[in-house]
Amino acid sequence: MAFRARIEEDLRYLIDSLPPANRLYQNEDGTPRQPSDLELHKLAHLSALNEQRTLKFWEWFTIGEKEGKLYKSNTDDIARLLPSDSNGAQGDIVDKVPFEDKNGNIQWKFVRENEEEGWEKLSYYLLLPALAGLVGIHLFKEDTGVDQWALEELKRRAGQGAELKDEEIVEKILSGEYDKLLELKKKL
């Protein structure tokens, strides 16, 4: 699906008809503000239109400068208006639970559908790769049975014996004991 200017224009109209992002959920004095039903309806429509828009990397080069600026400004404004991971809101609101704060005022706690406890990312980025690595090592490790181990141990010990014999021969040559060297040759 290619870039559609009509969707971008509709998005811009909806964004301009809403209050600024910093005034949508709070008043100028910082007190919480409940958006009106019309504003919530516009936000829902904005979210639906946002899901229809796509712009692939190579399409950036085919659209004009005006459309590119419109797409970029819409993207920035939507990121500020709609709840997302970057602005602290993630997932759809499942429930609103009233609670009393320190001052005795009634506040609302929003329960979201995919609220995280804090350990999910840790398990996703550390525990799961570690387990996958252990499974991979277990599957692809070289299977050395007792027979294979015994053969490798025998080769290793035989190699050490040959090295010791070589050292003994070199030592005898250097010490000048040629007669003993001839005796050793007869034994081999």
C-alpha cells in the first residue's frame, strides 16, 4: 500500500481539531482533565486512521517534500496524542480503579491490558537467550562415549611416551653416549 495523501490530510484535520497534547488530559493548573466524549471519539478515529497509514523506506524518495513534511508532522503529533510505550501508556485501558491519595483526594489508577511488572524485559533479553544457548549446546555438542574417550586417552598417553623417548635420544646424542644410543636402537 502506497502513501495516501487523503489519510494524511484527514489525520491533520483531526489533530488540529483536538487540544494540544499537553492539555488533552490535564488543565493548565496541572489538575487532571477528563476529555469530552467528542474528543475521545476523535482520538478513536485518529487511532483507526493511524493504523491504515504506511510509508515504506523507499517511498520517502518518491513523495514530494510537502507530503513528507505532512507525514513527519502527523507522526510526531500522533506520538504525543495517542498512548504508546514512549509516553508511558501501553496497551488498551481495561479498567479504572479509584483510590485515595495522601491528601485524601480520590484519584484514578488506570489498569492496562499489557501492564508489565518489571521483570519481563529482563527475562526476555537474558533468561530466554541463555536457555536457548544451553539447548543449542546440548543438541550440537560432540557425543563422546566411553569407547571414544578411552581411544583419545590412549592416543594422548602414547604421544607423551613418544615425546619422552625423543627427549631421551636427543639428550644422549648431546651427552655423547653413542654406544647407549645404539643399544636403544636395537631394543626398538
